[in-house]
Amino acid sequence: MRIVETTSLSDPLFPAWLDLYEQSFPPAERVLVSTFVRALAAPEAPLPHTLLAGVEGDGGLVGLADFQVFPQQRVAYLWYLAVAPEKRGSGLGTRIYQAILARLSAEVHALLLEVEIPSLAHGPAERQLAERRIAFYRRLGAQVLEGIHYLQSVGPHQAPVTMHLMVHPQGIFSPEQAYTAAREICGDLVARTGPLAYG
């Protein structure tokens, strides 16, 4: 698999990227597709997000990621990462995640990401999937930021969803620093509820 950036509406991978995006995330967790279209349709402005595509030798798209760097807070946010259903469990998600970390400059001190809370899942299958996602990110070096209440908001078309916020420090990055960065980026969607810790 090779990993390339999608930077244009004319990119032949972009329709498949959108298809996998819509198939991989529930409606409550998806920004509108027009968000990506508008971003790629404005070539005069730098893209606020980096859209990555995992591509097999035959040119087929097998994975995607969307992340954004916030220089002032010295963090990056991983908004979306997905692998095609038939390729899950083959290590492609790990390779995409590691490619994101490799693209972060030394000025970025942590990668933040959202994951579902297992105890809030609708049924055993969704609970197990949420637990597997957390275990996946933990194996790669991320930790749950405890002591907060975090709401994921993808826009006014969906109600906010209570999620875990995970943090992958790049060097020394304390829970307090992670909370401060998340508050500066997300505002009142992040609230402190107790002692801050990684768990």
C-alpha cells in the first residue's frame, strides 16, 4: 500500500475516498460531504485539512484519513481514519496512522482523536467495536484523556455525540496541556469534570 494526499476535486481517488468515508462512519459522526468538496474547490487557499488515501498496487483505495494541524496549540487532530471492510485486520490502519505521525513536524507535540465510549454503545456489537478501536489506538501510543466530558460536533445537521478524547503525545505533553489545547480548539464542547489523567 502507498499513501498519497488528495488535494484536488479532479483527483481520481476522491470519489472512492468519499464513498469509503460515508460507508465507514455513522451519520451522527460525519461532517457534510460538501465540507470536503468546498475545501478542495478552493485551490487559492491552503487546505485546512490533510486528506490521505491508502492505495493498493492496482490503484484501488483501501483506506483514508483526515487530520488537521493547529500550530498555535501545537497539536494535530485526527478527525477520521478508516480502512475498507475487506482489508481490516491486515495492518493497513496502523500504516496509515504511522504515516500521519510521520507527517507531523517537531512543532506538533500531540495528536488528538475522538473515539466512541463503549458504555454508551447501542448493543453488544457496537460496544465491542468501540473497545477494539480504543485498544487499537492504545497499542499505537494514544491514551484516553480522563477527567473531562467531550462532545463531538460535526455541524448543525447532527446533534453532538459524547465521545472519548484520546491523546498521542509526541514527547512530553501532559494531560493539562491536552485539555488546554482541546478547550482552545473546541471551546465548550470540552468540559473538565475531575482530575486530569491519561488512562
